[in-house]
Amino acid sequence: MTENRGGIEEISIKDLGVIADASLPLGPGFTAITGETGAGKTMVVSALGLLLGERADTGAVRLGSAQAWVEGRWRIAESSDVVERVRDAGGDVDPVGGGGAELVLTRSVSSEGRSRAIVGGRSAPVSVLTELGGQLVVVHGQSDQIRLRSAVAQREALDRFAGPDFAAAVDAYAQVFHRWRDNRAELDELVADQDRRAREAEDLRIAMAEIEAVAPQPGEDDELAERAERLSNLEELRLAAASARELLSAEESEGADALGLLDSARRHLERVSEHDSALVAVAESVANANYLISDVAAQLSTYLATLDTDGARELEIVQDRRAELATLVRKYGPTLADVIGALDTGSGRLLELDGDSDRIEELRAEVEADAALAEQLADALSAQRRSAAERLSTAVSDELTALAMADARVVVEVIQRDEFTAAGRDQVSILLQPHSGAEPRPLGKGASGGELSRVMLAIEVVIAGTDPVPTFIFDEIDAGVGGAAAIEIGRRLAKLAETSQVIVVTHLAQVAAFAGNHLTVVKGSDGSVTASSVRQLGGDERIAEMARLLSGLPDSESGLAHARELVEMAGASR
């Protein structure tokens, strides 16, 4: 027997559904989980689903409990990609010797709907559990039998069987496909938008030419507003300045002015200051005031000389310039700074728009080259799929012979379509020919529930040879099956367990007989499941449970005899 590659060592469950507190020792090989209806067998699969990142359901929290809690302990290879992903998420594993490591995953769900995941001792997003679950476990239930009827699931099954080299070829094709699709989308957008962008470029050229013709300067609008205000009040400014100058220093009238009055005041003070020295300082202050007023009068004369003699003409020029700037601001504003900025940004945008023609030609060349390459790679994938389909058809048909479907044959068809997808251009159909002479029909139309169970198991057994998975979980894969077919299902599950861990929830003794580890979930008298209600069976206890599965009576003599016969038969075949 091939050494098992690891798997789930133990699952602990608390307050999930009818399970109050339970611990399930699993370990390598084939584990069968049995129990009465409603005892909580399916809750074990639900618990695993939570650990694998499935959506939390608050209705699964045990009535009266604040939260449900699940913990799983995995034995994995220390060098696996799983360890690297755990460490990327901030967690870690515990080395256990022999190149192995223990990984602990925990998930809790509160009755209010809050969910928490712990990966390797550290809190992590639930999405990390989903990523890890895809590498650690494959779960199959009756819903997966329905999914197997879909074309996508059938193609995925064939691709898994085709092996890692084919997966690498699919990845290489997908890179080309995605590049071709993205470039084609950009090309379509540019071509469809070409007229609009041409109009935008023309409008931009007109705008830039208009702005360049006016040549606005930063702050020019404020300066012009100030000049316009001055020119609009030129005569009033002239009269006020002239009147002020005459009052300070009369040049055109004979009346008294401020300078004359100050001069007269100074002379009066100087004439009597010899009688009182205090007036000397006052006389000096008057003299200083005279000098100051003289300077002010000179400044007013200069101001009057600088006033424009043709103010009306200049005002007209200023207002015309302001009108030009206002037109630009109205079109390209809202401020003059925005207008000047539009000239700078417009140049870059115009280069971008004018470069569309070059980009379109470049994209056309790339799209054409990638389309040819994608078609070439897709054709190669189709050829490899057809080859793998023949091998898978033969191998699964051989398995069905061993699963009490000797006359049945599986046909895997690969039909190339015109449409390209990220996985190629093939439509894969798994057909079932129930007996010789019958027409092969799609699984969704020509297979019963029991036949689907066996086809799915046969496919997994075959694929495990090329794409092994550490752990398989089957939830009542034997539904709709009994008798000799059930025995063959058990035998094939045991074969799968030679290379992978296999956990099966079953109600058939014929399947459970092949398990190396038999657990039973027993409902308590109050309807709850406690730690003592999950037992690892062996010896007479196991025979009694097998008898119950066979006849409904754990102490029936004929049932016990049949159970012993089943266990001995299964043991001899392992």
C-alpha cells in the first residue's frame, strides 16, 4: 500500500446544529461516519465546509448558544505550497518530524452572523480558508452530482485528468487570451471613439489658438480692473488733486494757502521766542510742518503731471482688453488662471489624442498576432484534450465495470467551438452509455442518482492517479445504491484511500465495511450530541453498528452474522 500523504488528523465541533461538543479522530486512510438519521452526520460535513471557507449560516448555531466553533488539525508536508500561503497570511505551522507539519484551522460563527477565521494561530480573512481548502480537500455530495452534469464541471474534470503539463499549457494559453481580449477591447473602444476624439482634438486646437492669440498673462485681469477704475474717474481725481495742491501751495490764486499760513505763524513765533525759550521748539515744529506740506504739495504736482491727457482713449483700450479676457474666462474658465492652465494641459492632451492613430495601428498588429497565437495554442489544447478524453473514457469505463456497471461505458467528447474562452475553445461532454447498443446520452439526461454516484466516484478514482488530492470527503455518495454496487463503491473508496485520505458519510454497511476507521454519531436522549456521542468503533461495537445499518436492529443474530461476513470480506480484499 502506498503511504498516505497526510490529511485531517482531528476535527473538534462545538455548538454546531445538533452537535453540542464532539471530537472526531480521523487520520490517514478510509474513515466511515455512520449514525442514525438526525444524529448529526451531515453536520460533520458542514463543519468541514466552514473550515474550508464556505459561507456561514447563523441558523446552524446551536439553539441557545452564542456561537458555533470548529477546529481542524491537518498533517501536511512542511515544504508544501499550503505552508507558504499560511505564512503569507501571518500564521505558521508546527513541525512534527519526518518533513511533516501540523496546521490548525479554526472558524467561529456567532448567532448574530459574525464570522472569524484563524489560520495557523493568527486571524485571517475567510478567503484564506477558501484558498487553502482548494489545495487540501475535495468535497463531494449529492449537489456535486448535479454539478457534474454541467459542461464546465465536465471540462474541469477532464483537465484535471490531463495532468500538470496540460495545466501549464492552459495557463500559457490563458495569458495570451487575456492579453488578446484586453487589447481588443481597447482597440474597439478607440475605433468606436475615433470620431469623438477627432472632434475633441479639433476643438482643442481652436481653443489653444484662441488663447494663444490673446496671450493672457497671470494677474492681468486684476491689473486691468484697477486701471479701468482709475481711468473711469480721471476728471474727479484731477479736480481733487488740484484743489488739494492749491490749498497747500497756491499757484493759480492769490488767496492764503497752508504754506503761507505756516510761514506767517513761524515768523510770529520767532519774533517773540527770545522772551520765552519754550516757543523756540514750537517754532521749529511749525518750520518742519512747513517743509512736510511743501513735499506733499510737490507730490500732488507730480501726480497731476502724470495724469493721462487722453484718458478716454486709454480707457477704451483697457476695456477692450478686459472684454477679450472675459470671453476666454467664460469659455475656458472659471478664472484667468484656469485659462492659462488650459493652454498647458491642452498641449499634452492634444499629443495624446493625435497619438491615437499610432496606438490603433499598434493595437491592430498586436491583436492580430495574439489572435493567431491564441488559435494555435487553443488547437494544441484541443488535441491534448481529445487524447486525454480517450484515456479518461477507457479508464472510467473500466472503473464502472468494477462498480457493478459492467455493461456501461463512459464517452468523453471534445467538440471545438468557434468561440474562445479563457480555457480554450472546447466544449467537453461526458456521456453515459448504460449498455451495449444504447446511444450515449449526457449525464444530466441519461443517468440516475445511483449511476451518477458511481460515475463521479469512478472519475475521482481515475483522476487521483494523475492529480492527487490530500483529502476526499464524500457525503452520502452511495445514495440510490445498494447490494453488490454498494460493495464495489466501498472497495473503490478503499482503493482511493491508498493515495489519499478518504472520509465518507454513509448509511450503507457495505461501504462502511471497507473503512479502516469507523466513527459513529449517536443522538442523546435529549436530542443533543455530546462528546461521548461520537465514538470510534472496533470489535463487537462495530459489528453491532454494521448490523443496525443492515437491518435496523443492532442485536439481530442474522444481522450480526451478515455484518461479520461483510467486515471479513472487506478485510480480505484490502
